[in-house]
Amino acid sequence: MRALEKSRPEEGLWMVQAPIPEIGPDEVLIRVNATGICGTDIHIWNWDDWARATVPVPMITGHEFAGEIVEIGRNVTGLEIGQRCSGEGHMVGTESRQSRSGKFHLDPGTRGIGVNVQGAFAEYLRLPAFNVVPLPDDIPDEIGAILDPLGNAVHTALSYDLLGEDVLITGAGPIGIMAAAVARHAGARNVVITDINPARLELAEKVCRSVRAVDVSREDLSDVVHELGMKQGFDVGLEMSGSQQALDQMVASLVMGGKIALLGIPPGKSPVDWSRIVFKAITIKGVYGREMFETWYKMIAMLQNGLDISQVITHRMDATAYEDGFAAMKSGQSGKVVLHWR
């Protein structure tokens, strides 16, 4: 099969011929139709410090996918050959306290598809049946291929009750944009998204027309608060940028007793003025991945109930043009990039 592999410990990925995976009794074989390129894949392409310390070589990368089941292990029940699916990219154990209490997304032994085990940038993927998420007929493959990052947005956005709340999102990357759409769908009153990238702010307004996009290099966020008629500030902050400046601005813009969900990862160590957080009685929650499998249930339900994030996909191309896809992602001028394998 064709597969996109980190073959050597250096910058880049390479299209190779690899054996079709052999499945075990509790696994399925999925024929991959579409995959999304993730920020994690960019780290692996660049072969940065994190990738060098984390990813064994050779490794078939990629973890955002949609396809159909073509083979089923002998112990697998509840799934059928020909069934369309996506899947959870975090492979968990069953022995930890977290897993045994049903909090699978917090299992400390989690391994990542395309990071620690062979991934989805290939014509076929081996996956534990436990991780399979069936796709309803009304969710197309290209949306199925970006459910993983949508799940990050949903997990972050639904960390707190948003009904009637004023929400600030810092970072207008694809996940931040999808979080804005989710927040509005969940009943937020005002949704403001900030960035310094005009192209991404324009995309945010296209995907979620009722969002207020703010270029903080040109506009003062306090003026936007006044413009929207908010008396104290934002109730909930969703930090998606990994920028210390954005987090500082969020803390300053929140109401007393405000809440923050952190998905963005700042590079290295960052100085934090904890006194401001304490004196404003701010609650902070770190978010990692998706809740297994409540997040999947919620996002599929929302997609079937009118949530439309399709325009966050800005580039669609054949998998053979993967270099163009990665260039688009690295340019900062794209939304989600989907590679088609069929």
C-alpha cells in the first residue's frame, strides 16, 4: 500500500510502499478514504525537538481519517465489513485508575496513532475495534476526516456551560474557528475570536458568520467589549493559540469568577502573573484530546443538528500532492487540508 512515512530523522515525509497491516483478534482493518493534516503532523514534518524526542523512525504518520471497514478480527462484535467510520486516535490501556473509572482520555499510558504507532496517512489502517467511531450516512468522508480536531474544539468549548455566556477565543487556527462555531451552536451570546493573522480571521467570519473577529494588532479588545455592550467582560475564555500574550489578554478581559479552558500549548516555559488569576477567582482547565467517547457523541449530534464547519476545509487534494498540502498548512493561510486516498 501507499503510505506517508517519516522514514529518516530529518525534515520531511516520504511516500513509500508499505505492507498492508495484519490485524489481531480485537482489531479492524480500515480502508482509508480521506485524511486531515494536523499541527502535530507539521511538528513531525519539521522534525522539531518534540518530534525528535517522541516519534520513532520509521513511522507512518497521520491520525485524522475517515474510511470503511474491510476486515474484522474474530473477537469483534457490533461492527460490519463495509461500515463507514472514523476513529479515536488515542490508544489507551485498561489497567490505570483513570481507565478503570471510565475516564479513558486521561489514561497515562495513552499512545497516539501516527505518533507512537503506525498511522492513518496510508491506504489501510489497523485500529482497535474499541477506537472505531461509526459514521452516519449524512456525515461525508471529508468531515469524518476532521472529527479529531473538531473533537478538540468541542471538548474545549463544552468544558463549561456556554448558554447565554460571552465567550472569548484566542487563536483563529482551524480548531479555534471550529470552537467559535460550536460556542455559537451551544447558545453563547457573544463570541469573539482574536488573532493577528487577517486570513484566518477572515476564514473565521466565513465559517461562523455571527462571530466577531478581532485583529488584536489593530483593534483594542476593550473597545470590542464596549461595542458589544458587555458590562464587565467575558464569562468564558477558550485559549487556542499557545501565546502567552493572548493568555494575559484573556485573563485581563474576563469577569470576576471567569473560566478558562486551555488547549493551546505555549513553547517552553511561560511567565504567569498568578496573582491576577487568584484575585479574579479564575478557574483554569487544561484540555487534552477528546473525552472518550462523550465528545464524539456530542459532535456527531451537533453536526446532525445543524452545526456546519465544512468551510473550515480550504484545501482538498490527492494524497500524491501531500507536499502541497503541507506547504499550505505551514503557510498560515489555510484552514484544514484534506488529502484524498481514493
